[in-house]
Amino acid sequence: MIKLITKTTFLTLFVCCLTLIAKAQLGYNFSQYDIGAAVGFNTVHGNPETTTSTQSIHFNLTYNATPYTNFVFEAQLGKLRGGDSLKSKSGMQFNNDFSAFLFRGQIQAGELIDYSNSRMYNALKNLYISAGFGFVINRITSISRYSHQVPGFFTDGQNNSQEPFIPLRIGYEFKLFNQNNEPSFKVDVGYGYNLVLGDELDGFSTGNGHHDAYSQFTIGVKFAVGGATTSYRKQIQY
């Protein structure tokens, strides 16, 4: 009889401990992988005097080392445009159907701060900065190299090129949680500045060591890929 009571007591305590552990983990679990897509609004900072906004579509795969430390592989497809062949002095104008592939690391404020007892810090925990390395493929579909205002003025360059670039980004990730308090859906809003390590993004090469760049305002969504979940050291949702 005493043995039965002892076993029952031990079993009860064991079940209680498991229940407490399960409750303690509520809000700590997260998926290690996200898939997503975004729309970008692009501006080229190159040789032409004027800029034009264009659009691109982005596809990404994210590995979440933690909810706030992320590694992103991304593909971008879209158009870049700039210049005005009639109104600008140089006559430069171009259209570029580009594709870019990049890898970047991303760290969110929640990795660095204690947001458990502060509404302000809790709101700031999803703010992030990011940097990495990428490769852009340029396909110039139309270009104006001669000036209508300065006779004989000509700007050389390549119609097709491939160039490395450094993607820099700042943004905010809105996390939405499922019934288990796990971040399952995210809305990502960001601004990126992509420094090209060359001078052929716009199809013009001035030969003065100039580096082109293109900036992007983006808005996108990410979906957690189920099955690969793990736990974080802090509660994610407050």
C-alpha cells in the first residue's frame, strides 16, 4: 500500500513538472525557416542626372538562428530606369531588366535588449539592421548614349554586365502569432541601399572610379515553415 502511494505521488509530481515545463515554454518556440515574397520600389543612383522609381519582386528563404538573428537568401527580379535623353545635358537614359541574388545577415533589437518589462523596448524589439553580399545581373533593354544638347558628347558602357554589390538594410518585422504563441506570419517593411562594386548598373561607364548604387523601399510577407521548431531563451510574445 505504501509503495502504491509512493508511486502515485511520484507520478503526480512528474506530471505536474511536465505541465509546468510545457507552460514555461509557451511563447518561447519558433520556426527556424521562413519563406516569403516582397515588392520593391527601386531608384538607381548612377551616372544619369535624373532618377525614376521602378518596381521589382523579391523571393526569400530565411534561416532563423533565433527569432531575432536571421540569415536571408534572396532573389530579386525587376526593372531599373533613369535619366532623360531630351531634357538632360548628357542625354543619358536607360532601361535595365535586372536580376539580383544576395545573402545577408540580420540582427533585430530583441537579441540585444531586455524587452520584458518595457512597452517601448517591446515595440522596438523587431527593429533590425542587415548587411551581406550579392551579385546583380544587368540587361540593358534600351539606352541613350548621345547628348542632344552637346554635339558629339557620348558616354560609353556595356549593355550587359554582372557585378557584385553590398546590400545594406534597415527595417521592421511585424510578427503575428499562432495559437501556440509562435511567430507564424510576418510583415517586413524596410529600406535598402545596395552599393554596387562597379559602374555598369546603368549601362554607362565614366571611367572615374564611380560606383553605382540602387536603393529600395520594400514591403513583404513571410510564412513560417512548420516542422522545424526550436526554443528561445526568452519569451517572444508580450
